[in-house]
Amino acid sequence: MLYSGLQMQTVRQTMHAGLSLFFLLSWLLACEQPLRLPYIPPELHNWPESYRGLPGLKLYVFHTGTLTVPERAVYRDGSLFATRTLDILVFVIVHPRHGLILFGTGLNRALAKGAEEYLGFVLAAVGKPEVKEGQDILSQLRRARLSHEKVRHIIVTDLRLTHTGELESFPRARVVVATAEHTAARDAEQAELYFSAEYDKVREWQFVDFAGAEPLGTFRAHRDLLGDKSVLLVDAAGATAGGMAVLVRLPTAPVLLCGNLAWTREHYAYARLPGLLFDREAWWEKVWRVKKFKELVPALVILPDHDWAAVEAAQTKDIVLFPFPPVVAQQSRASSRPR
């Protein structure tokens, strides 16, 4: 793509302003007051003493690309000069009666041909997305022999481009999002990784409001998506204005899909603060609720949103992993085994 002299000047000014803001925010972060350890009562709400999952429920996990960003964007104590590559995962719940339920749709397949052409210069400069040919969720559903026409619901923890890339490729699906998140995305700037062109033609929305909702486990509020207690939406606002996590009641064990509450294992295991936070105190309090939940329910499986290694380590027989490319990934695992 060619730019005129005026366009190049505008681009340089935009990048300079962005970098200046980034370093200013980094300086301000260093001045924040330390967070106190919240008290989470050791109580489980709406949780049976003897766990029973839904027979026939299954969870597939697909690796649909990567996004490389400054490490400081992932961890608040991260380096200003190093980068971190996040795995862009799509979780697919196979329900015996309600078809397929997606948690996110990953990056758009058009990124395989170039990020700048698809996203524009400014948004492409925020991070480095990468999707290989055939790595998008539509292609991988075909590889797994899961019909995209059976997708009935798509849950999005937020409306950032790491989750919305293929939303409009499922016109029959209902997109489930927190009301607060949809409002925030509508008013957001590109630098916040929102890209409205990926969801402005969505036909059917289901907005979730947690006001007055009942608690679940150690969390303050949840909603039952299907009415059978198999897929439970959890209020996880903090990283963004309306973040959601999902509790899936698999036959062998309950699984918590963290969404943007935890991009990586380090976020929940060590309560390591993310660099990008809408509400620091809200995130901090909720991540400790995750830790308390795990303490009270040791069988709980916790899956972070952008950490393939952590998901692989937590795999159970009800969780099916689809690495990409499949042959290379299998060879890699075989070569890493001790001899």
C-alpha cells in the first residue's frame, strides 16, 4: 500500500501520539496504590455437594491464530520493550440438545492475507495478528466434522477483535454479550482493539444484564444460558466493562472458561495484573474469587482465554484439543517426550 507525503506524516504523528500515550500510561501505572487482598467467604452458592454434569456435553478447543503485543499490555509489570504472543483460542461447546455453542470466534480469516489491508494501519500497529490459511474457526469446524450450521449461540467475553473475527459468518446464531460490554464497544476507540466492522451486521443479539442475578459458587452473579444449568454465564467485568466467563458442566468435571478475566494461567494462578484493565479493583476481586472457587472445588478445571499450553495441561476426556497445524503439533509433542 502506497502513502502520499501527507498520509505518511499523519501516520508518523499517529504512531508518535500512540507511543507517547503508552509510555505515559506506563508511568501512571507505576504510581498506583497497592491492592489489598480481598476477603472471599469460603462459601459455595447454588452448588451441589455432589457434582453432576450433563451427559453428552463436550468441549472442543481450537487454536485459531496468535496476537503479538507489547508485554506490558499483557502484564502490568511486564517489560516495555519485550513482546508477548497470545494464543487466540475458540471454545466450542457441543450440547446434546442445543447444537453448538461458541465462546468467541477468533480472528478473521482475511488476516491471513495481511493485517494492514484488513484492519487498517492504526489498528494493525497496536499488535501483530497472525492467522494461517485454514486456521480460521470455519475451516477448523469442517476439519473436526462439526457443522457450522448447528451453531446456535456465540458467547463473547468482549467485543475485541480477538473474539469477533468471524461473528458474521454465523448468521443463524444468536450473539450473547453483556449489555455493558456492547455499550462500551459502541463508544470505544480503535486503540482498544475493538473493530466494529466485524459485528455491525449481526442479526440477532442477546444482551445479558447481571443486575439482580443469583450467585454461583464464589461468584456474585450468573445467568443460565439454556435453562438446564449446563452453560452458565458469569459476571466477570473488570478487564472490560462487561466481561463474561462461562461455567460448563461437563460430565467428568466443571470447567471455567475465564474469558478476559484471565488471558494466561499467570493471571489467575498468581493474580498477576493485566496491563489493559477497565476496572483494576473489579478485576482483582473477581480473580481472587476464581482462586477461592478452585480451593473449595478442587475438581474445577480452569481454562484461560489465550494460553494454549495451560489448556493442554488441563485437558480431560471431555475436552478435545485441535492444535494447528495438526501434524506439526503432534510431532512437536512426540519430540518433547522424555526418552
